[in-house]
Amino acid sequence: MDAALAHRVCLRPQLLADREWYGSSIYADYMLPTRLDSFILLAQPLATGDSFHSHIVQRPRGTRPFGARAEKLLRFCQAELAEAAGSWLAGARDPGIAGLAPRLRQVLGFLLEGDSESQVARRLALSSETIHQYVKALYRHFRVNSRAELLAYFLRRSSLRMDLLCKAAGDR
């Protein structure tokens, strides 16, 4: 990501002049069909330093462009999102469940509910070896090496804030 965009909220005219924007293939191929035009881009690097999260807010073509008030509001929202979510937001390159076969999704759901492999096998009336092969496929898909890593992968992407949970547990 360009260092100039890091921690920024940019109005479209700050990124591209009208001539560049309206002459671009992105505008012709994506914006015209969706009837969208004006946008604000919010970008913030993640703690890892090798990726970032971004948000784009758009308005329909023909409506007034975003102004200073909207920019100020989105800066506030970006700061709140960054503080609340940090790097827990899923990245664009992170594997998801969309590409999983239905049976793998089913096995994943049971694992996330806390079932062991043998419990999953009984629930699905399949052999333990078959379930073990499904679990190994899930590990490969999500690039993890253990059940704990698989659970942590989904915890990081949930709304459960582990820092707040641990703090509350320490208050007892």
C-alpha cells in the first residue's frame, strides 16, 4: 500500500482527477452499471505491516459528492473500527468457508461447537477415519496445524473480544 494512503481518508477527487476517473475502465466497467460514482476510501495498515484494511463508502451517480463533514465522520468511524477490531478483521486473502464442500462445512460447524472427531463421526454416521480426513482437509484449507489454531482462526474473526473476556475473568 502506498505510504501516502496509510491511516487516511481520501475523497475520490483527492485520488483521481475527474478526467482520469471518468475515463478509467473501473468507472466504465463497474461504476456505470451499478450507478455509483462518488466515493471515500478509508485505509489503515494492520499491525502485521504486510496488509491493511480498507472501507469504501459510495454514493449513487447524480447525488452530491462527499464533503468535509462526511470525511470527518468517516475518520471517526475508521478510528473506532481500528480500535475495536484491530487485525481481527478478515483479510481479503484469508481462506473462508465459501469454497468448502457442504460436508466440510458441516464437520467444521460441529468442531466449532466443541465436538471431538469421534463425536462428529457418530453424529454423521461416518467412520472416524473419514472424519479425520475431513479435519485434515480443513486444516489445509485454513492453513492451520491443530484444532486449537482452527478455533483461534474463527475466534479472531468473531465479535468475541478475548481481551475484554480475559480482563473480566481477572476481575473476579
